Amino acid sequence: MRNVKTRIVMLALGSLVLLNACNAQDEKKANDAVLATVNGTAIYQSQLDQLMRQGLAQGAPDNADTRKVILDELVSREVARQDAVKKGLDKNAEVKQQIEQASNAILINAFMQDFIKNHAPTDDQLKAEYDKVKAQIGDKQYSVRHILVKTEKEAKDIIAQLNKGAKFEKLASKSLDKGSVARGGDLGFNAPSAYVPPFAQAVTSLKKGETTKAPVQTQFGWHVIRVEDIKSAPTFDEVKKNLAPRVQQDELRKYIEGLRKNSKIDIKAVQAPAAHAPAAAPAPAAAPAKK
């Protein structure tokens, strides 16, 4: 129970300043039960429910003990909020700016959630996005291994060793691509467009199980490349769900561009920050004492 309480209190500490700032006007809410009052200011069921949902997202159980912890923290935060107002902290310019920024962030988030809710992409939009992506990446994916070295001679030596029966995965320990060394040079399945042009051209020229007969040069160095497997790109049905956010993001961008076009916007020149005087050079270290 103690761990649950600690987790919920930490969650509350991270969320309640903003939550109470938005709900501290003591307006009566229709069909919203009052769970407590602090010097006449109500704490509502909806406030507790909101934090409970956040708590569940972090693994906290929804039970009576958890809800009691949250309500107790709501009361503590309201007491603190009221004392801050009594001390006039809400009139502080920096605090007012932070409250305004928080309020704007909430409104923008609400705007985006509303847009997503009311602009679910159609199958035609998703299919158009799929066709666009497929045209960019092609209809095949390649499982590739490679060994990257500094010189063409090193790459040729590796190819010669492979031709004599050496294991690609073992020779990959010499690769400069440290990210793939532990996997024997494996880069996984990717579309050719994921690679720089010379590398991609070499990949698409190979059949399954083939290795480049000559080193391939890119801006990174010299590569020896093997194609382990080839498969068709994912079908529309396989990636349909993943396409929805892309389509919605594009629609949101277009919508905001329309809002900007129909708004009177006056952007002033951005001023560079004032140059700071260079820091004084540190005093030279004392010379070692002579023996």
C-alpha cells in the first residue's frame, strides 16, 4: 500500500497545480458530486476521476485506498493554493505568465484532440497515403548484413576470405559500424530507400543469399554487403492503422495553414541575443617547485 500511495502522491504533485488552477473558481458543476470543501471551495468528483485515469495509466489500482490518497492530496493542494493566493503569489508577473502558458497548452491540446476526434481518415485517404509511401520505398524489403571498413583493400580482403568460406558474421566483428557489430552486421529488413544511393543500388542488384563481388563505397567508407532475405512490402491492411496518424497530421497541418491564411499576422524581426563578454581566462597554474 505504501508504494501505491507514494506513486499516487508523486502523480498528484506533478498534475494538481495545473488542475487546481483550472478548477479553483468554485463554480458549481452540474451532475458533478462535491467530495470535499476547503474554506468553502469545492473539490469535485471529476477532479478525482481525472487523476485516477492518469494513475491507472501508470499502473495504480483503482480502489478505495487509491481514491482516498488522491482526495487527501487534492485537499492538501487546495490548501496550498489558497495560501499562495492569500500571499499574492497569483499576482506575480512570472507566475501569471506560467499560468497563461499552461492554459494555452491545455487549449491547444483540447483543439488537437477535438480535431483528431472529428477528422477520422477515410479508407480512400489511407489508401492514397499507402500508395504514396509505397511509391517512395518500393514494393520489396531486404534483410541485409554489411561490414564497413576504411579502405577498399580491407574490403577486398574480406571478400576474399568470404570466398574461401569464412563466416560473414565473424568477419563483421571488424566492422566500423558498431551498431551492427553485435548482430553480425545485421541491419534487419528495410526498404532500399532507407540507405544512401550507392548502398541501395548494391542491395537491389543482389539476389537472396548473395554478397557483393566488389566493395561498395559510400561517404561512410567501404562496404561488403550481403542480402539475407527478400520479402514483399507490407500490404495496405497490415499498415492501415499506422497510416491514420500520418494522414491526420497532414490534415491538421493543412487546417492550421488555412487558419494562418485567414488570420492577420504581424511577425516582428527576431532579435539575436546580446553578445556576452568572453569569460576571463583562467589564471595559469603555478609552476611546480624545483627540487
